[in-house]
Amino acid sequence: MPLLFFMKFIIPLLLSIGFIFSCGNSSEENQNQSSSNDVSIIFGTKGFDFPPLSAPAKEQAIHWGVLEDFLLEAKNVNGSNYQDLRNRSELLKQYSDSLLKKIPDTLNTKPINSRLLVLKTRSALLFQAAHQATIDSSKVQNSMEELNVAVKNLIVQLNEKFQKDNIDSQRREDEETELKKQQRYKDSIMDLELQDKKNKKV
């Protein structure tokens, strides 16, 4: 009799409790997924600004069209919702691939190549985080912050490259000017010596 009682009442009770818990977990998972993919959630920092490109770097960016496209998308991905994030992260991934493949000769240096490689990696990681079945907001936010740092580092490197080129060019000009001054001085000394010889002959 006790065994029959146990089977008749306790087992259905345990099954009911198990069913309630499983329903609760399932609805919680669905809620997490829908809230993670909610279009009202904003990723990144809205209105985020990168350091400006210097005038010569900006001029180079115009000729290197994909850089302009990339920088615009990198700015706009900040403050985007779930759907925008998916679309923009895909474009960023494509642009970062193109940037590395089409480096202008004047910018094909080891430091710039290194920054572009980091940028490609960060873009790929953001794309990966944005295309998960369920988005992990903290992972996306972290990926976006790392991408922002990579973009900033590239801009700083580009500005430094042109600044260095400008300093080198200025130094060469100064050296040439100094050499010309020295040559003029030598010429004037020679002229004076020749004039002195002529005067002595007379």
C-alpha cells in the first residue's frame, strides 16, 4: 500500500515539478535571446569620434577610397542596433580585407601593415560576435571597443608617417640650403682671392 501511494502521488508530483522548472528555463532562454536581439538595444558609443586625419593623410585617403569607406562605417557602427550591427560589421570585414590588399606604395610600411592586420582581425571578431544566434552584448561591446582602438591606432600611424615625411623633407631642404650657402661663401672667397691676385699684378 505505501508503495502504491508513492507511485500514485509522489511520481506525478515530481514530474510536474520537473516540467514547471523546464518550462521556466525555456522561457527564460527565449527571453534572453529575444532581448539580446532586440532592435532597441544600442551597441557601441553613439556619436563616437576618431582622431582627425592630418591634411596630407586625408589627401591620401581620398586616393585610397576604401579607407574613407572603412572610416565612415567604423564611425557609424558605434550606436547601431542589432540589425545595423550585423550589416555594418559585414561591410567593415570586407573593407578591412580590401585595405590590406590595396595599400598605396607610399604607405606600404611595416608599422602601417601591422596596424592594418590588427584592424582586419578586430573587424573579423566583431563580425563573428554580431552573427551569433544569440548576441552576447558584453562580447559585442568589447569587440567594438577593441575595433575603435585599432582604428585610432591606424589613424595615429598614418598621421605620424606623413609628419615624419614632412620632417625628413624639411631637413633635406635645410641641408640643401646650407650647402648652397657654404658654396656661395666658398665662391665669394675665391672671387676675392682672384681679385687680390689681379690687384697684385697691377
